[in-house]
Amino acid sequence: MFMMFRVSDIKQFVFCPRYVYFTYVQPVPKAPTPTMEHARTLHDEHNAREKRRGFAAYGLVEGSRHYHVPVYAEKLGLRGKIDLVIDAEAPNANGQRYYPVECKDTASGVRNNFKYQLAAYAMALEEVTGTPVHKAFLYIIPEKRAHNVPITEGLRTHIRRMLTMMRTMVEREIFPEPRSRARCFSCEMRRYCNDLDDASGAFEESPAQAKRLVDCF
């Protein structure tokens, strides 16, 4: 059995692998930020409105909604709680019956870390239900729009690769380089990183720095 990660760890790993390091290798306190609290309030308000809507935004005629659906995918090594799962009540021509939906309060649209998180949820949902998930949705709250996200083989491969990197980092206790020092200035983990002299400058990790982690698997 694989070590279990939370699906949200995928999103954090894309942002910066040090977040995962400070969760599993050297755990540190993580208090909810005002942004997190605000996002939780918006999610609750969105869910209240969502219950009154039809399913046209998801390309479905009918179905049922299930909120905060827990998934525990032992083979994949992922666990988490999906914002919303739509049950179409019957499979389509491709065998898909269940559609995971993640809701995001962002002005940046469909970012890669959101796509990877959603793909990981889709893969976990497949394992739990034993049914295929070929597409999922990101609902961007400010846009009031559901974006169709195809769960491609490329996305699946990338998720498996990231999980391998995360396990390697944790098992070997590797302290990774930050993904981008430009992001460090506003990061809640910054106070635990003692090697950041100037986190405000735009600095992307060099190939040599990235190689430190990539070479481990």
C-alpha cells in the first residue's frame, strides 16, 4: 500500500514542494489564513445557490448533487473530499456516471494547480466507484461558470509522476528548492524557510536546483 497523501497536497506541491515537506517531513503549525476563511464562506454561499440550479452548466439534463464527498483511493495513495459530485443516475456512452466538481474563488481562471487537483480527485473517484471519469468541472465562482476539464492520459501521467516525486521527497527527507522564489514573499510557509535571503525577487529555480529532487527517482 502506498503512503497516503491528501489530494490538496497535489495542488500545494505544484505551487511549491516545500509545503508538502513542511506537512510530512518536518510538520509545522498551519493556521487558517483570512483568505482561506473567506474562501470557505464563499463556498458555503455558492453551495446554497448551486442547490437551486439545474444541470445545464454541466452539459447534463438531470442528476443529483452530493456535497463534500470523501474519497479514499488506497491503490493510488490519495484521500480527500470533493466539493461536489454530480450523479447523472446512468452512465453515458463512455461509461461515465459521476462528475467531480471543484469550486474556486479566483480571478485567475483555470490554473494548472487546480487542474491537477481536479484530475487527482477524478482518478480517486474512479478507484472508489469502479467507473470511468473522462471529464470533470472547475466552477469559477466570480465567473459563475463551470469549465469542462478533460481528464486526459497526459494529466493522469503527470499526477502519478508527482506522487512518485512526493513519496521520494518524504521517504528520503529531501528538503526541496522552492518552485519559484517570486512566490515566497506572500507564502505562509516563508518563516520556516531559513535560506531565503530575498524572497521578493522574481527567481525561477535553475535546472541544477530542480535536478536535486528529480534525480531521486
